[in-house]
Amino acid sequence: MGTQPRVVKVALLTQQQCAFCEQAKEVLERLSAEYPLFVRVLELNSTEGRIVAEQSGIFFPPGILLDGDSFSYGRVSERKLRQEIERRLSLTS
């Protein structure tokens, strides 16, 4: 019996009228075409978004968590995000 392929779980904390949030969504959309990602977008002002922000220590949008670990906040670096995704996927291959 084969094992399930590894999927990186991404949580994106956003807020309304946030240009960096829109840029982060575009980056994640591009990366989702290349890597097995499960992306959840959470509004910072929602109950779940506030809980995730409090637990992660990310209070400024956009905030990115990978597999529940804080990765970044503010303007996202596609290069750094790509490298971290590749690192996480290589750990399980």
C-alpha cells in the first residue's frame, strides 16, 4: 500500500484593503501550481484568524504559517517561501 504524498499546509492571514495580502495570494497561487500545497486564507478580524494570530505571534498581514509554524509577515519573498517549501518537501521524500 502506497503512502500519501506530502502536502504542505499553508495558512495565510489577511485583512481587507491590503496590497501585500493580494501579492501573497498571487504568490501562493503560482506556487500551488508547482507544489502540493493546501492553502487556507483566514481574515485577521475573524474569530479563527485572531486565534491563529495569537498562537503564532503574527499580528500584521499578510501572515504566513507553514504546517502551523510561523514563516513570515508583511511582504512575502517568493524565493524564500519556495526554498522553505522545497526544504519541507525534501524532508519527507
